[in-house]
Amino acid sequence: MKFFESSDVFQYSWLQIADVFWLRYPNPFSKHVRTEDVLFRDVENGVLHTKRLLTKTVRFSYFGYNISIKNEPIIEESFIDPKQHTIKTYTWNVGTSIAQVKEECCYRKKEENNTIIERKAWIAKSKLYFPSIIESYMIRRFQKNVHKTCKGLEYVLANKYPSSVHVENKTSSFLDKDKIREKAKKAKEMATPKTVPIFAA
């Protein structure tokens, strides 16, 4: 079993993160996510419990062969707690995959306008030969995908909250700062009244 662990800080409030949580897809950095369906949803002691079925396209190389699996089923179980300011997600693939990858994430408030996402992932089981080599490869590929996931989330946040983007201080940004600045500028221009004052003689 191989293990991956990381943490990323977003300069957005926890409420802003929670607001766009269901709007993460589609985005330009997660084109492999094909469908989303809610299987279960309920409120338990003030915590929103949701189970969703996602389908994704999985591509990888195996001893010189490029393998593509379309509509790989993914289960995502989430718990949103507005009192504790936490979002916990548990994700794992099911069905036809050559290896089962499990992921655990916790979104929690770090500071007033900062949210940290702590992520853990591991290969639960593999169906390929030379599992240690394949698992190491899949962990490296997972790490690259995590970076895309972060860019996708920040893309959604920047579009939903352009006025919250402080480019000069956004050292943790996963996106191009000039593009974020341009989006914020356009949003400001759109918010500026376009009417021309009328003067009576």
C-alpha cells in the first residue's frame, strides 16, 4: 500500500469554499469528470451528509501501453458541518478499475479568510503485476491530478468571488495571477454603471 499526503491553503473564507463545493465541476482543469449524480442526501445533527456517484475518464501508461478507461465510477461521500466549519470527503473508485484508490479530505477554517485542505490518499488494492512499481506510478500521477484539482477549485472561486481575489498577497494561488487580475478587472467594469447623466436645460 502506497500513501500520499498533502495540504493546500486557499485565501478564501470557509463559507466561500462551502458555497462553491457543489459547483466544482465542470471546470477547465477537470475535463475528465464526465457525470455527477446524487445517490443520498440527509441532514444528521446539523451536518449535511451526501453520497454522490461521479464518472471519470482514467488514462495511464503501463509498460508502453496507453490505457484509457471511460466512465470509471467514483463514490464521493461528504459531510458538511457549518458549526465546526469543516467539510470532510471520502472518495473511492469502484467497478472496473485496475486499482482502487481511496482519498480522504478535510476542508477547515485556518484563519478568517483562509481555508486549508488536508488530503490523504492510498492504493487500497491493485490488480496488476509488479504492484509496487505501479502503485508508485499511480501515486505520482495522483499528485499531478491533485494540482489540477486545486487549480479547478480556485478557478471556480475566482469566477464566483472576483472581488475576493487579492493578487498581490495570493502567494498560494494555483492560477495565473495575470488572468485572475484580468477577471477581477472585468468584473469591476461590469459592476460600474454605464448610464450617461442627463442634464435638463
